[in-house]
Amino acid sequence: MKFLLLLLLFVTFVFASVDINKADKKELETLHGIGVKKAEKIISFRKENGCFESIEDLAKVKGIGPKTIEKNRKNLTLSECE
């Protein structure tokens, strides 16, 4: 029973949606093709330019292109800027 609970928690974490306007570095690193450096670039971009207005705006971050966005699209969400 404990194994199933741990498996469920792991699957939920791995396949959880990542809000690109609020995610911290660790959350961003769960995305395919996003490591420490790219996660830091995403956070820096947000700080300098404000919130992303669309998922496609993620391509404005140096090193992130359409292929990376498409590989992660089903796991990306976008909250409104505050």
C-alpha cells in the first residue's frame, strides 16, 4: 500500500503542470530539456520583462525554442500577471 501511495505522489509530481509565470527553479527543472541554467534564464527573463503573456513567449528566453515548448506544452500552464 505504501508503494502505491509513493508511486501516486511521484507520478503526480512528474506530470504536474508547471506555471511558467510562478514556477521556481526546481519546478522549471522538471520540464523536458530545462536544466539549471535554462530555469535560471526563465526566472531572470520574468524578473526583467514581467510575466509571460502566452506559452509561446517562452521562446523569447535564450536557449528555448519551439521544439522545447512543444515537448512540454501539455505540462505548461500560464497564470495571469498580478
